[in-house]
Amino acid sequence: MRQTFGMSRSGDLKEAARALASPQFIMLLSNGKQFEQHVQELEKFFPGVPSIGCIGMSYDHNIVEEGVGLIAFSDGVSVAANVLEQVSTMPVKYIGRLEQDIRTIGGSDRDTVCIDFCAGNDACVLTTFYSVLGQRGIPLVGGTGDQGKVSVNGRVYADAAAYALVRNLHGRVKTYKENIYHQLGNYQFIASQTNREKYIIGALNGKPARQVYEDILHVNAQQIQTQTFQNPFGKINGDDVCIISIKEVEGNALACFRQVNDSDVLILLELGDYRAITRQTIQQICRDFPKRSAVFSVNCLFRYKLFSEQGYMQEYLREMAALGSHAGFVGYGEHYNNRFVNQSMTCVAFE
């Protein structure tokens, strides 16, 4: 297969589309003002070509913060693009679409991946996806776009999750998740007074969550929103850690970007050597796939902000370019199989 990236910083879709030749699948990453226009134009330029889209930044060896980016697959993929609707209330109502698409594609855990763009309620959506994908071992990589909108095959949907089943006809696929954080000290907390709908942690070990965080890290309420770049929470999930970013202070509570429930056990994390971890990820992908067709990734908005503040973002994209064709988008939350994570990078490599 082959991956191609086209872009226009001015939002000229025609300019971005010039890079694409005979695409078999297209991902659209647009801006909030032009998204619906771009969805319509893309369908006119490439009628009948499966596509999914959302609002967000995109990248290959450079980042497109505004305008539009297109990521296209060609030369040896079979793709079915579709949508789960009513994701805030009943995404399972549309699970038959995914089941039918899997039968149509006919792929396996060895050569097929599901890529999704979500408009919200991520944890429930991923549980729904994985009720079908998990039975077949098909991995999933994706993320959340902005403004609660996604697109599928030339149509815009609100309150929905767009997905594409992508089968590599000439080799394997494998997914990865990169975590640049590790546990800080031996801190361990039992969450309580949580609000599942608003993703709020009211208390940790019976004390106000805000006070606990401030006392350990010696920060004030105004610093918490940026301190989470260095010190998010983590929830242990088997042998893995799910990162939980802090969104804002709510009185004496902390609002997060991921749901926390009463009695969840949390730890405090700290930033590691992200340059070394990036090199390790690249080396692992190269070991698994000595010959690579493409790598598609989703980077968290907070990673983008952290790397930009550290002057590392451009260097990071140059390093990832060593894999060959690397492209992706900046999400508001990352998806890895049935897990909704924050401050992470997830990706899929194609042989």
C-alpha cells in the first residue's frame, strides 16, 4: 500500500488534493469554518472513494494548524467507511453496520485495522466498537475531533463516530501506544465524589482533589491546567497505565478529559525522557516491520502543546519521518483498541 499527504494552509482543498493520485481511502482533517464545505468538495473531487473526516490539525513532516490536510491510502487496500450515530445515547443501535462491513472486507487481526474519528462519549463508543472488533482481534486506532462533528463518504454527522475498516492487501498491520509518563513516587489514591457525566474527581483518599494535587506538586489553582502536561493522573489497567489529563479546576474538585468513577484507583505520573521514548518507539516499529508502507498516528493535543513549548514538535516529526511515510492528526483524546486515553500517541503501521 501507499500513504500520501496533501495540505493547504489557506484551506484550499483543491490545492491539497493535487498530491493525491487514485486514492482508495481518504481522511479529511479540516478547520471549523470550512469543514462542511470541504466535505462536499472532497466528494466532488473523488466521488465514491471511501472517506472519513473531522476537525483538527494534521501533519506529516510539518504540522498544519489551520487550513486542511488530506491523508490518502492507495495501491493495495480494501476499505469500508461508515458511521455509528447517536453516540451520546445509543451507539450500539448501529452496530450492525460494523458487522456487515467486517463481512464485506473479510479481513483478520493480521491485516486489518479500524480507524475512527469520534465526536464524543468516547469510552462508550469504544466499548461498542470492541464488542465486535474484539471477537475477531481487529485492532483500533483513532481519536476525538473538535466541535462535535465528523464526516463519512461526503456527509456530515453530529453526535457520531466515523470509522473505516482498512485491510492491507499486501502485508500485515500492527498498532502501538506510546506513553511518555511514569509513576511519581508511591502516591496512590481512591477516587470519590465523582461525576461520571462531567468527568469530575471530587475527592482523593477522602480529601478535596484540588488540595491533594496542589499540596503534592506545590502549585496553585491557576497552574494546574498546565501542570497536567508534566503530571497527569494515571489509572492502572492490567499491565498498562491509562493517562487521565486534568481539564480545569471546579471549586475544590478537578474536571478531567476522561471519566473517573468512585473507587477507581489512581496514581500520579511525571513526564519522562520523551526524546528517548520516541526513539524506542521508532526502533520497535522498525524491528516489527523492516519494510514499512506507512504509519498513521494520532497525537494528543496536550502532547502537541508540550512538544511545542519545549521546542520539540518539529524535531519529533522529523524523527518520525525516519519510518518512511508518516502522517496523522492531533486529537482531543486517543483511542487504542477498547481504551480511551489522554496525553498519548497511538498509531498503526502497515507492512
